[in-house]
Amino acid sequence: MAFRKTLVAIALALLASCSEPPRPASPALWRIEGAGGQTGWLFGTIHSADAPLEWRTDKVGAALDASAQILVEVADLADGGQVAATFTRLARSETPLPPLSQRIAAEDRPALTAELKRAGYKDSDFAAMETWAAALTLAQAGQGQDDARNGVDRAVIAAAGNRPVVELEGATYQLGLFDALPEKEQRDLLTALLHESVVEGAAEDRQLLDQWRKGDMAAIEAETRRGLLADPELRAVLFTGRNKAWTERIVSALKSGHKPFVAVGAAHMAGPEGLPAMLAARGYKVTRIE
């Protein structure tokens, strides 16, 4: 998956209207059935888009209406102040750090200089900021605010009505994943960002959006094998480990008879380490219905 897209999708879509007509979509949807009559649904979302999306198809709408509980990654996406405060608290380094330009290889420093200029920052602006936070800040600088507002996660939460919206992680946990990375991995994040141009990132964003609108899970699964998630340590933290934890939460909701409608990033539905596969391994019948 495009590195810039991955960073923004996982974390900075939290920090986020448009007059363009909604674009039609047929996103992927699965039904979960348990041996005891438990029922639920898995809906693959996209966290940001450059225009509104017509995501509520007949089948998605019927599943949403039949559910009794909505499960999402972060429940209060509209509370930008709280997210910003959490980011500021975690981003500040407790120990002295070298200048940002000294945290990467010499051959990558010209790219950093260009990225800082493009984003309107100076090297000294990041003197007290941890490397992961600097990478996210630079990634977010190329992301329009409307892109996050057009995210399907927000639309699902808005459509919940009186039903409880339960978060699987929350903003603090998500940002904490980056904060807990070893410094070497944090520097790898920054370096990878510098290796992806804004133009290339925008093109891959459009490609990912097209894949999501078509429900092309084979293409999305292939993207999860590239870039950031091709690194075994980062994959274990940001993908596989999260899916395992979410599976436990989903199973608990199913056993409680809550008929959960689970709306999380579509990449988390992909492949043998995705949520459908993990739930199937737990004995549930998981059928793609759209």
C-alpha cells in the first residue's frame, strides 16, 4: 500500500463539505454466522477520499439497519481537539534528539530538505518531536481536510442513530502504536516517506480508492504486501496484531448477541491474516455478500 496513504489512513485520518456529487461504490461486505445463531457483518471502509462516496448500497444499508451495535476503529472521529492533544503529548520526546536531518542517511537529506520546504517546515521545527510524529506530520501536510471528512468511517458513525458505537481501539491506542515503535523503525518510516513523491502518493491514493469502490479485495490484498506492511516487524504491529485483537472483540460481541456491524479499513479484511479469515478459523461461517 502506498506509504503516505498508509500513514494517513492509520493515524492522521483521525485529525480531520465538498460540493461534488457522491461517487457510486460497491464496497466489500461479509455476513458472519455462528453455530448458535449469532449474526454480524464485516464492512471494509476507506478512511479518506477526495470526494463524497455513495457507500450505502442496498445490501450495506440492510446489514446496517439489521445490526444492534456498530464497531469501528475510533468512535469519536469528530473530536479533533482531543486527538490533537493526544498527538502532542505522545509526540514530544522525553530525551534529547538530534536534528531531523541527522536521523536519516546522508543520501536522504536532500529529499528531506525538499519535503520540509514543500510542507512549510524547517528542520528545527522538529527538534523536540519524536521521529514517528515528524513522519506523520509531513505525511499529513499533503492530505486535504475534506479527504478525511469524506471517509466512510465517519459516515457509518453518523448513520448509527441510537445504536451504540463501540471503538475497537481509539485514537490514543492508534497513535500509541507508532509511539511504541523502536527508534530504528521510526526512522524507517521517515525514510520511506521521503522516497515517495507527492505525485506518486496521489496516484496510488486514487488507485486504492478505485479498488475500494469496485470491492476488489484481491488488489487490496496485494497492496498490503508492499511498502510499509512488507516490513515484518511493522506488519506484526500495524496489521496482524491489530486484527487478532479485533477478532477477540468481534467474537465477544457475537457471543453476546449484539449483531455487530464492524466497519474498519478494507485492508484489514484482506488475505489469510484478515478478519474474515481469522473469524472463519474460529469456527464462524463468513460469506461475502457484496
